[in-house]
Amino acid sequence: MAGYWAVPRLWPASTIVCLGGGPSLTAEQVALLRGRARCLAINDAWRLAPWADVLYACDGRWWRKHGGVPDFKNLKVTLSNGADQVRAWPEIEVLKNTGTEGLEISPQGLRTGRNGGYQAINLAVHLGARRILLLGYDMKADARGRTHWFGDHDDWPTRPNLYRDVFLPHFEGLAHALDAHGVATVNCTPGSALDVFPKASLEQALADGL
């Protein structure tokens, strides 16, 4: 896969928290993580964790809308699908889309699961995670119809049925692949519709494994 960045194992045998954008995500939850775990923020989750170690967004439109997110000073990563739209920001590292299902082992690529939360888990494995905690992975709209903690993307809103019909079906295969790879994954998202990983409160998961 020439021409693509190869993710270094920056944090071998670490716990990495993937911060999704679900409506349950709160600033109070995120504050518990600072200084206690490596954090990988997905899309707008960085606004609650500007100190996160990594910002991942697969959509070139998102990077363009936010001007490459100049206020985020740590590692920035995207997927090859939107690479043409991020050329103005050479600090954004580009990985290859290697398909939909499973877990990509080559550090130059990611399997997509057709959603950024899935891709971030694969990226966390490349970075060296032995344990991954998921926060903001609601995978459904809340009682008020919100699909994200900030409301929704104005210019490309997420249809709630996408979670059930498009995103969730791919996670079962990822869960099996993570088990085979020796990576423990815990879903710490309150009320999450993602049921293929063990669940625990964030406080319990932090107490158990860091």
C-alpha cells in the first residue's frame, strides 16, 4: 500500500478510549479521562476533548468544513476516501480503505464498517491498544431525536435508521476479530444499542483496567 501512512505503535499494551459523537456523550464523562487514558476523538468529539491524543475523521467534507481543525494540535488521521479534500493540510495522515468487514492488520489501512466509530477502533489497535473503551457509541437517536451530543450535522444529518440498517450489522465480525487479536473492548456508553461488546460504566472500566 505505497503512498499511505503507516500507523506507529505509539502506545503498546495501552488502554485507548474511543470518543464517538453519540447523544449521551457529556463533558463530565470526558473530563474523567484526562490524564488517565489515551483518547482518540472522532469528528466533533474533539471539541469536548481538545487535549485528545488523536483526532480521526473519515469524511473529507468534515475536514474541509472545519478548515483542517487548526486548533487541534495532536495527531490527525483520515481515510483515503476523502484524501483529495485534505491536501491543503499535509499534517493530516491518510490511511487506505481496505474494505468493510473485519480488522485490518496492516498499519497502512483500516476496515470501515461503514462508520467512523468502527474505523477508530481499528486505528486504536494499530496504535497499540490492548484494551479499548467506547464512549459516545450510542448507535441510535435519543428520546429527543438527537443523533449527536451537539444535535446533528447541519449539512448532512444522520438518519436514525442508518444505525440499525447500516452501521450495527458490521460490529459482530469486528468483535470476533478483536477477540482473536487479543484486544479487550468494553462499551461504556449508557444505553448503547451496540451489544456485541461487554458493557460497564466508565467509572468501573477506569477502575478495573488502567
